[in-house]
Amino acid sequence: MQAIPSSNGIRVARPLDPEQPAVLLLPAIAGINPYIASRAETLAGQGYNVLALDYFWREGQAPDISTPEKIGAAVAALDDRQVAADIDAALDWLSAQGIAASRVATLGFCIGGTYSILAAARASLGCAIDYYGQLQLPESASKPVSPTRVAATLRCPLLCHYGDWDRLVSAKDIAGFVQNLREGQRPYELLTFQGAPHAFDEFHRPQVFRPVASHQAWQASLRFLDWHLRGCQQPAH
């Protein structure tokens, strides 16, 4: 993916076509890796403008995530306020290219799924998609709000994907989130995949990848994007 100079970490999969809607990819804590690049190319092949956000453009490289402890530390150190500002900058950049927020979807994985939900509470997007984003993080200066707290105020339709073996998102977390969505009468769809752990879409990690859940979630995501960004249900490929 190609970086845009002076763009707060925005990268594009292919040259933009202002006539088409856009998808803003929000990666897991690993950042923009070959997995994210592959997903970007798949979406671009469906005719979407595709951007990905590099959370670590200030540091120049992604953090060390070689152990579960280091992964947790990297997530805790990532400042949600900076990420929110970068997402807003990406939306502003798209608007300057002639693509309004109502024609943009956010699609995030893991911490990116969390950011996708939080973005949907700030901006009137076309829609938002969350892959196993944590819903109830300990709130702090760098993590001032969790998805559960903003669920009732989402400003666009939301699609969520979770596995029932997720070690980071409990059934209780999901139930509390859904309760707030319903109390706020927010449009949402939530799919739960039996036997799927956290990160079940990451095909480069055989220990967590679940091919059937991954396929079903991706097909659902494509249909969700087609409906909310294009107003049609085109066959998903």
C-alpha cells in the first residue's frame, strides 16, 4: 500500500476513484502487514476505494508483539485520542477528494474493531464493521471511552463478528454492548461463530484461523458494505 505524504499515516491500496465509496481499514495491533494488505486488495477488487491507517507512523515502526505480554503492553500504550484524530484526518482527506463520510465505511480488526465502533459514534459514516474488537477496556487517559459506553449513540449501522472462544471478549461483554445498542435503538447485526477464537480471520496464523468462520464473516461484510454504501445487494465474491 502506498503512503500519502503528510497524511497522518494514511495509505491507499490503489489510486482513488471519487465516483466509488471508500473503506477505511483499521488494523490490529500488528499494524499494516501482509494480511491487511491482502484484505485491502480484495476490497479494491470489489471496486471500493481502500485506505488503511498506520497507527505507528509517528514512531516509524510497529511495536514488538512477540509475546502476549508485549501485545497487551502495545495495546495499552496506543493512545486512542491520537488514533481518533488520525481517523478524522483520513475522513477529512476523503472528503477533500469528493468522498463524503456517508459514503465511507470503517472496517477494523481487534483493536481496529474497537476503533471502528468508536469512529461510528463520532461520524455519520455509511456503516461500520467490527471484527472481534474489545468492547470494555479499562478506561484511562489514553483510553478515555469504551465501545459499550458509546453504543447507544452510534451514528451509522454496525456489523460485528465474534467467536465464542474469544479470550478477550466475553459473552458478558457482548451482552452489555448489545443491551446498550438496543436501548439506543441503534441498527446493528452481530454474528457469533461457534468454535472461533480471537483473530479467527487471520489466515497467516494457522493456530487461530477458522476457514469457515472467516469465509462466512467476509461474505457478510461484503453484503453489508454493498447495501449501506451502494444501496444494493450485489453478489459477494
